[in-house]
Amino acid sequence: MKLFWTILKILLALFMIYAGMQHFFKPTFYLPFVPQFLPFKIFVIYLSGILEMVLGVLLLLPKYTKYGATGILWLMIVFLPVHVWDVFSDRPAIGSPQAAMIRLPIQIAFIGLAWGVGKYATGKS
């Protein structure tokens, strides 16, 4: 079972690092996801990209895996309202209402994945 969670940990880490890098390569893609009330939208995009990359790297460092998983869990929870809002929006941030409906359960799956990695991939229950 630990092997299963270790593989998921590596995949999650690589995804987070890749996703974080995309914030720098395509920052305008993320603009619609930044809530209107937040100032300095590009800064928010870059900051979230840095957080994603750092947390992904932490997952790969055995001593810090728990911190990385916990950070990803909280980051995904912080991002969750944006995805919920998108489902009920007449004009989703990106794509169609159907795409918003797909993104929401994926976000919830990431929360569960981060929790599982933190609990089982570290060997500390």
C-alpha cells in the first residue's frame, strides 16, 4: 500500500511543479481564476505558482513530505471556492459550464489525494 501512495506522491509532486511553472509561462491563462476583489492579480498568480512549485518539491523530500502534502491540501482548499463559484456562474472563468462541473470534482480529488499522500506516503499515520 505504501508503494501505491509513494507513486501517487511522485505524480502529485510532478503535477504541482508543472502547474506552478505554468503560472509563469502562461500567467494570463490564470487571470480569470483570480477573484475580482484581489488586487495585484499577476502577483497573486506568480505567488500561487511559487507555492505550487515549492510544495511539489517538498513532497519529493522525505523529511518534508508531510509539510508538502499538508500545504497542498490547504492550498487546494483555498482554491476550492473559486471552482464552486465557477459551477454556479453564468460565465465560468475558463471554458463552458460543463468544464466547470468537471474541474470541481477534480479539485476535491486533489484535496483527498493530498490528504492521502500526507497520511500514507510518509509512513506516519
